[in-house]
Amino acid sequence: MADPAVWGLLLMAGELTLGTLLLAGGRAARWGWYGVIGFHLLLMLFGFGFWLWSVPALVVLVLLARRDGVLTGSGAHRGRPHPVG
């Protein structure tokens, strides 16, 4: 690794971006969930030790994403106001 500080800052920027997307709601949250789940899937490429963390984290993340309606397709309307009446 040429410069660990740069890679650490890039990782931090990515995590801030994903967190912001999740907090924004709507379509942005969908991309945030995909990014967080994808990050943990890619983290598993580093070896078995990361599997011990990633598998339970993925179970929780997928359950939360389903609850948010992202993986079931019912969350596309989130973030928009519902018409009254």
C-alpha cells in the first residue's frame, strides 16, 4: 500500500457518502443500502477472519434493507409525501 492515509481517507469518504444516502431516504437510500451490502460482500474477499464479521453483519443489513422496503420493491415511494384522502 503506497499511502495508507490516502486509502483511509477514501474509505472514510465512502462511508460518509453511504451514510448520507441512507439518511436521505427515497431513491438515495436504495443506493445506500446497495452500497453498504456490496461493501460487506467485497470485504469478504480479504479472508476468513472478515467472514466472521461480514456474515452476521450481512444478515442484519439485509433484514434492515428488507424492512426499509429496498429489497422487496415496496420502498420506492419512500421519501415522497402521500396524498391525503
